[in-house]
Amino acid sequence: MDEVMATAFQKVYTKISQITKATCSLKAKGVGYDELALINGKLAQVVKISGEDVTLQVFEGTSGIPTNAEVVFMGKSPSLKVSEQLAGRFFNAYGQPIDGGPAIEGKEVEIGGPSVNPVRRKQPSELIATGIAGIDLNNSLVSGQKIPFFADPDQPFNEVMALVALRAKADKIILGGMGMTNDDYYFFKNTFSEAGALDRIIAFMNTTEDPAVERLLIPDMALAAAEYFAVEKNETVLVLLTDMTSYADSLSIVSNRMDQIPSKDSMPGSLYSDLAKIYEKAVQFPESVGGGSITIIAVTTLSGGDITHAVPDNTGYITEGQLYLRRDTDTGKVIVDPFRSLSRLKQLVAGKKTRKDHAQVMNAAIRLYADAANAKTKLENGFDLTDYDNRCLKFAYDYADKLLAIDVNLNTVEMLDVTWSLLRKYFKLEEVNIKKELTDEYWGEA
Amino acid sequence: MTKGFVSGVVSNMVTLAVDGPVLQGEICYIQTGGDRLMAEVIKIIGKDVYVQVFESTRGLKVGSEAEFTGHMLEIQLGPGMLSKNYDGLQNDLDKMEGVFLKRGVYTEPLDCERLWDFTPTAKPGDVVQESDWLGNVEENHQPLKIMVPFQLKGKATVKSIVPAGQYKIHDVIAVLTDEKGNEVNVDMVQHWPVKFAMTNYAEKPRPFKLMETGVRTIDTFNPIVEGGTGFIPGPFGTGKTVLQHAISKQAEADIVIMAACGERANEVVEIFSEFPELIDPHTGRKLMERTIIVANTSNMPVAAREASVYTAMTMAEYYRSMGLRVLLMADSTSRWAQALREMSNRMEELPGPDAFPMDLGALISNFYGRAGYVKLRNGQVGSVTFLGTVSPAGGNLKEPVTENTKKVARCFYALEQDRADKKRYPAVNPIESYSKYLEYPEFADYMANRINDEWIPKVMKLKTRMQRGKEIYEQINILGDDGVPVDYHVTYWKSEVIDYVILQQDAFDAVDSVTPMNRQEEILNLVTEICDKDDYQFDNFLDVTDYFKKLINLCKQMNYSTFESDQYYEFKKQVQEML
């Protein structure tokens, strides 16, 4: 913080009139909205101005702040220095190095900057291949997309996300960790380092040991770095945000301290806009502005699988789909759940960047998998199964084992061929409800 | 004009101390660091005026100057709006420079230099009043009217009008003499405050004309009419946007206005990139030619999001005054309601249900009330059909936005998670959803003329079958396949035929995505024939399942085949043989 102290030459205030758990108020003049200040060296941001009364949100919390603390306004909102030097580095929520390396030199940009003009965007159209059939076949990811994993805290979402990040051919991978455990932080660091990808990684970290309110800065920091590489260097950038539920929890802490009327699940009424501002930074630029892209893969942890909670609910309305992981009880493997998972952009690549039978084969397989689920219910309720039911169940086992499981690594053509072979193995032509034109070509001699 | 100074800032709500009179809803501009930020008055207490700023307030300081404009939020209406991409405040997005939206940059919504072919239809000496037609201008093959200014009070006489020729929008094309003898210059541009409904029509009768959308679950099962209202609630991932896009592509309307209100930017980009390529199935011209997009995506400032639906509605009413059929779609009205909630919260108003403002219901019903089928004073008719989506929190339809909308919208298309999970698209629940227009005698008469008087009774019969099918499905689930008589299975599978052949439709298939009414009639007749046949002979339920699965597969192949092609007749023949 020494560097910022040196540049601050404004008036020093020493009379704090009010201190809550997260905010301090004082009388000050000439203060701008969103401006940063230092309170006895602790970073704070202006959240309310009423005449001369200024309320500041203190990121580290207000414990230990005396009423005569020195308050210096810095005349700028939170910012990050950007340059190629960011690559391969680890930072805290303020954008300061935590890896022992030197400070970054570069252009200083305000974080949380303006939105891209929608008419300057390009419709996303490039498949991001992950090798995982539950994703590539059923829920293809597209560059410029934003999609979260909706996961229970005990599910291996960080592992899957690391796998996806490494297999996706991104120029930069930017990791924003919010309330991440120290163990998970080391998991990411080690995984990327072992894969030799460390020079492509930039991480902004707020671990469980750091103050909760600090993590409000993480997504904007990560995305400011992402915009630098996507806009100025025309790179393909993948941003990983984990865990956005911790981010939302911090929002609710601040709004609660500011006496705002909470809406659903004690979240602030602006939760939708707050989350949208982050996720909408995902973008595909047209060739005319360099063709860079920002793709966001996030994690929203659920409590008890409840997706009607305000955080996953609002997220679902903002993001372009969501992915669920589930342990398949028959095969014992972790699979990407084909029922609830959805990639809204898949039709932009399915059958266009992949083989033309993609969409129909995918839907047919999922429909039959749903029939298997019905058969399973019948079985559990003690009813006799028909021949069709039994075939569905066998199909479901193979489908989970050979395609949906996250340990599968295939290209999309192989995925389609495997699906056709399973359909052929267990079903009659008229049971699959696929367009004749496609069955003529791919069903083969049964 | 009144001036003011900033005295407080909380997010995008700013308090100003003013030196003169201020209108509720007045627009002002606040100066900050070289930017002019547009804002709207939302509350006045003594000298304190509360405004919502349509931009980020970052860096705004106490003491910054504000200048009032004397008018409310209004938009410009004239030739040159079709195929434009606007933001919620009617800024032309294409005219903005750079990749990012810069704060305080406002662009002209209309092109002042473009020449338009104007043909007068009024002549000197004609007595006119506000909104009367003075002449025609053609834009993208739409005959637009140049009208007497909407603000004109009482009657006026046409003093002079220019001859046919090429004129710019701000050229004086007519001079009127009003009741007081003052001369009024008329150009091609109208101004209208967006929050007021246009009532420049003679009457607003009950709507009755089917508005064809090409979507079978709507046209056949729960039709919407020209000038009607409807809403589409559904949890995320159930296909609200896909359904809305399908309707906007195929609907039989002269003008389509799409308000992307607080939704994903990529969905708007999809319209930008696809509509210029797609063909309007009714006229054969490019879809974009009849489309206006009002885009205020979720990351754009929240106050402008609230304005965007009003901006779009005002544009729709403008075209309706010209006797055109306008379809207005808003995705999503819940985001608009949330914008109201954010502001109400910042003003520290006492909250209503779910922290929404208390007057939410009144605002929603006033807004839906602006749609409608109208008879203009010159005997012509025009319509604004409004379809809004609702994004209920947690997919729970017992929330304030859905409940208040249900009170006013006449069509209800309930998208259902269960159907979406089973990939039964469009996921419109056939039993919960309704169209009140099916009960209108005016509509029944219209359909009897357009198709035949069997149509509505047949549709109602299929609806009953769907209901029965669902009951039996539940019984089978409880009692097991063997626990119910074989003819129960037949009844259940008949409802599945209705579901698979009529209701489910592949929005991404070139043929199946659009079904014209004559084809829908054939499908309805075929499905009715399958369902009415009561001499099916089956030994056991397995035979029933096999038979109907085969039948459904054939019918679906028919749906995928070009209408009346050889392939179509081939599949049809196979269906007939099975019967």
C-alpha cells in the first residue's frame, strides 16, 4: 500500500462519526462516488454521499479502526495495472502480487468499466472442445459464452474446471478465487504448473483466510485483466470464477450493513444487475476489432441442491446455461447430468461446427435416457418392466459409462459414433425418432 | 431553465438541490468530469429532487451542476426507425463509436439528412386534428403516414402542403392554421413522452383476428389475436427466448419491435446477426426490414432498462396510429420490475411483496392496457399485440410479477421445467396454459370464416383429451402398466400423439419450425382422425405402445417433410395404412 500512499496528497481527515462492522462515515468535501480511500492504511470505497456525509465500505472490515483514524481519499476508483507482465502471476484482491514477484508495470485501468456496445459484438460460433461428452456432445461450449457449474460443495467442480481450462485452447486462463480454501488454491497452482501452463495463468485470489468483503473486487479485477488481453492483444481468454456464491454472500453482508431492504433470501434487490455486470463481460469480438474473446466458466455452489435460491436462480437467468455434476449410482462415476445441464449456445455449433447429425442424435439419446429414468422409477415402485424398459436401462448404463462420465476424453465425431452404436445396439429404428435422412446415412446395416 | 446541484449520491440515485420549478418525471443532465449524464426525476421533497441517472455515477461529486430540460422522457418518431438498433433511451447503437458504450454519449435516433419520397394525401382546406394522416412515406416497403402533430389541440385547417417529392424529416411538409388562427409548421417527426399511452383512436373494440405465428402450440391450441396480450412465464432454461424469437420471425405482423429488457447481450446479437439474413414468410422480404430492436441488456444501466419497455411501446403505438399491425415483444418484464425494485429500495420506500414497490400491479396493468386493436378516426384499423416474458424467481409462479401479469394478460403460455427436461419443446404446458380468446364469440366467428366452424370444437376436444391423458398417465404410474385396462393405454397414447405431432415442434428445423395455418389444419384433422378412431384392436399394452410409437414416428417424419412434397405424401400414405 506504500505506493498508493505516496501518490495521495489530498487532505487528511481524522474525525470518523460512525463505524459499523463494514462501513465508516465521516464529513468530507469534494469526494467522488465510487472513489477509494485509505483509513489507517486499510482500503475503503465510497458507497454513499449525502451532503458532506460520506460513507465508506472498508474491504478488510472495520475492526481496530479508531474514531480518529487518518482518512485519505485517493481520487480514483479501484484499478489494475495491465500489461503482458500479468501473465504467470498470482495477485490478491487489490491486484498486488502475492507470489513474491515484482510489482506490475503498465497502464492503469479502472476495474468494472463500461459494457461492450451490443452491436459491436459478434455472435459466438467457435466450439470449445473439452473432450467431455457430457459437455461437448450434450452441452457444447462456445467461445464468448458464460456458464456456471451448479454444484454441491462436495462435488469435484474445481477438478472438472481445471480439466476444461487445460483442454480448451485458450491463450490466457484467468482464475478468480473467491473464498477459496487454501487447499484448492494449491490444487489449481499445482495442476496448472504440472501441465506446464503456468505462463498462461493469471490468478486473483481471495482465500477463506482473507476478509470476506475483499472478494467483491475479485471478478472485476479478473475481468479487467481479461479485457486487456482480449481487446488489446486479441487473445482468446478463459476466465474461471469460483465460487460466485461466496461473492453474493459478501454483497449481502455489505447491503445489510447499509440498512438496505433485503429481497429474496436476504440478498440485495440489485443482485441480478450485480451478477449480470460480471457475467456479461463474456464476449466474442468480431475480426474487425481483433477477434479476441472472453469466455467465463464459473461455479455457483448450492445449498442442499436448491436451485430456487436467489443466487443460482438469478445466475441461471443471466448465464448461457448451466452444468450439473452428479454421481451416477449405476456406474459409480461422476457424470455431467444430461437432464438439468444446458448450454444455450450449443445450437450455434451443433451441426454447424460439428457433424450434421449432432443435434438429433443428442436429443434422441437424452430422450431415451429419460425413458430409462422412468423405467427405473417403475422398478423402484415394484412394477414389472417391459422389454423396452429393460433395453432403456441397459442403454442408460452404457451411455453414462461410455459418454457422460467426466473421465471420458473423445472428439465430437467419436462421441457421435459411440452414440449411434449404442442406439443401434439397444433400439429399433422407429424408437429413436430421428429424421429419416440421418438414419439412412448413419444407422447402417442393423 | 431550472438548475440544480448534486447534494447526495447512492449508486444511480442522485439528490439535487434545485433553484426553480421541476416536473415529476422531468429529464435533466448532470455535469461530471466532462460527461453529461442523463437523469429522470422520480421524487420531489421541497428543494430536494431525487433523480435516477441512466448511466454510471462513478466519480460524481457533491456540488456538480445539473440542468433541467423542461420535458419528460420522450422519443422521436418518424421515418427511418425500421431495422434500427436502439438502446432503451432511443440512442442509435450503430452510431456510437468504439467497442465500449461511453458514458454520456447520446446519438440521434433518426437520420436528418436522408431524403424520403413524400406523397401528400391531404389538401389545403382540409380540416384535421391530431394524428390525422397528411401524406405517405414509404420505408422498407411499409406505407408510413406523416401525421398531424400529436400535441395539436382541437381542430386545424391545412393551409398548405408540399407537392409529392423528396424531403428530409425536418423539412416543413405542411402548414396548418389552428383554432386560434396560429400557424403550425408540420415536419415528419413527432415527439411523445414514453410513459403516456397514445389514445389517438376512435375506439378500442375487442380483438378477434387470429395472429398467425406458425407455432402450433400457440396457433392451434392457445391462439393469440391481433391486438391481443399474452405472457410467457418460465424458469430459466425452458425456452422463453427461443419461443419468443420463433414468434418474432414468423408472426403475421407489419412491424415487429423487440425490447430486450435486461437480458443477455448474446441473445440480442443473435437477432442482429440472423434477422438480416432471414426471410419474412409472409412477404418474402428480409425480416430485419420490419424489425426494430430496443436493446437494454442486463449489463447496461438499470434505469434505462425501465425506460426501454416504454420506449418500445411508444414506437408500437406510433405505427398503430398509421393503421399497421405491430407485434411488440418484451424479454423480460421481470427485469423491468426488478429495475423498479432497485430504485424503490434506494428511495427507502416501504416495500410490497418480495420487496417490489407497492404499485407494481398498477404499473403492469397500465402497460398491458396500452396494447390493443383500435379503430382509427378515419375508419382504418391498427393493432399492437403485446407478448411479454416473465422470469419468475425460482420458477415459482406465485410471485408478484407473474401474479400481477396474469390478471391482465389474456393469453398464458406456461413454460414448464418438466417438459423442458424431457426435451418436449416448446415446453408450453398444454393444460395450464390458456387463451381467453378461444372463448370470444368474435374470434369463433372469425375462425369459422377463415378455416371452418369445426375448428374450435375440434381444438377443444383435443384439449380435453390432453387432460384425460395426463390423468391416466398418473394412474399408470401408481397402478403400473398391468394395473389399468388396455383401453386406458390407448387413451394415454392418443394424448401422446397430440403432444408429439401438434404441440412439439423443432424450432431449429427449417421445415418444422414454421407451420402455416393450412398445414396446421391438415395436422389437426389427421390427429383428430387418429384420436376419434375407436375400433383399435390390441391384445395388451405392449402392442398399444408399439403401434402408437410407430404412428408418432411417421407423423413426425411428415412434419419434417416439405408440405405436399412426394415425401410428405409417402409418409401420409403410411399413416393412412396404419389406420
